[in-house]
Amino acid sequence: MSLALDDQLCFPLYAAARAMQQRYRPLLDALDLTYPQYLVMLVLWEEDGLSVSAIGDRLRLDSGTLTPLLKRLEAGGRVQRRRSQADGRVVTLHLTPAGRSLQAQAAAVPGQLLACLAPQKGELDLPALKRCLDQLLLTLEAPR
């Protein structure tokens, strides 16, 4: 295989991920969230009270990356960390009223992002792209 940048699969994935986050930035600035914080909130809006390790597993983030992010969300009044009564080593994350109310504001974000893609929307099969990316992720994470 060639070492030419244009021949690499990793580069367009990397560049697309960065470009996607840049498209999210103004939408999330209005919510006072970074993209990683938004991902944590999405997980908690689906299921409140998850352990930190469960959130890390879902987002594929290690605790070194996740912990400072969660501390900032807690300092911002969006979430509250609690030690499990059953096992003091387990920390769970719970939405505060402010974190819950943010969900209503964030509901517009996916549609706003799709609107950014509107000129290309007819050319992109977004559900097929999502399926391909999900399959790629499963393949890359599979034991070797």
C-alpha cells in the first residue's frame, strides 16, 4: 500500500470527524457545551444515573479523558456525581434539573446539523453512511 496521504483511509475519516465537530461548534456554543460534553449529555438523556464506567464504555472514552469532562459538566450545574450506596467505588452520574431542561434546547441540534448538510443531502445517503461507519467501528474494535 502507498504512503501517499490521498491513498489513506484514515485521513478522510479524521478530517470528516474534525469537520463534523466544527459544524457542531456554533450549535453547541448556544448550549454552552463542548462536543464531548454534548455526547455525555446525549447518553444521560437516554438513561440517567449511569455509572461513569458505563458512560465511558458507551462513548469509547477512557477515565482519564472522561473524568475532567464530567467535572466540568458538574461545575456547570448540568450533572451531579454520586457514589453508589451498594459499592462506594462506583460513581454514577445524574442529571440536575438544569441538565434535564437543556434537553429541550438540544432537541433542535440534530435538525440544525442536517440543515448544514442540505446542499449535499441529495448526494449523501446518510443512513447508509451511518451503517458503514457503525460496521467499520465494529470491525476495528473486534478482537484480533
